[in-house]
Amino acid sequence: MTAEHMAMPFPPGFRGVDIEDQDMVMLDADAYGCAASALKGPLAARQRAALTRVLAAFDRVLPAIDDAYASRYYTQLHQAAVLAAEVDELRER
């Protein structure tokens, strides 16, 4: 899923855009970083905290995105972050 995301171009017009007080470039970078880290192994406490913040940001921004491509782009990224959280939680057990 992360490889698919990397193959998608960043949504045109979303650089420098804040939605619901969230910088969309930083959301992209933070979410991808969390997902990539979860693939490598258990997340450290600060990475788990970052992933929690990312997931909360998606809850705010996804409903506010009115561009079809950007919505698909960020929805896919959200799904990767959700899977990262699930994988990390399973490792904890």
C-alpha cells in the first residue's frame, strides 16, 4: 500500500494548503513516515503518539476535502495509517 501511495502524484494545489488547521504536506509526510516505520518493526512511544495525532487529523480533514483526486489520495494514505496502527497493536500482544 505504501508503494502504491508513493506512485501517486501529490494532489495539485495542495502544497501550502491547510485544511482544518492541518498542513496537508505535513500530514502526507507524517502519515507515510508512520506507515513505513510500522513496516520495519514495532513503533517507539513517540512514533505511536505521532500516529495517534495523524489518525485524529485524518478524522478532521477527510470530510473537508472537496477535490476527488485529493480525497482518494488522502483516503488511501489514511488506510495505510490505520493498517500501521493495527499492525503495531498486534505486535504489542
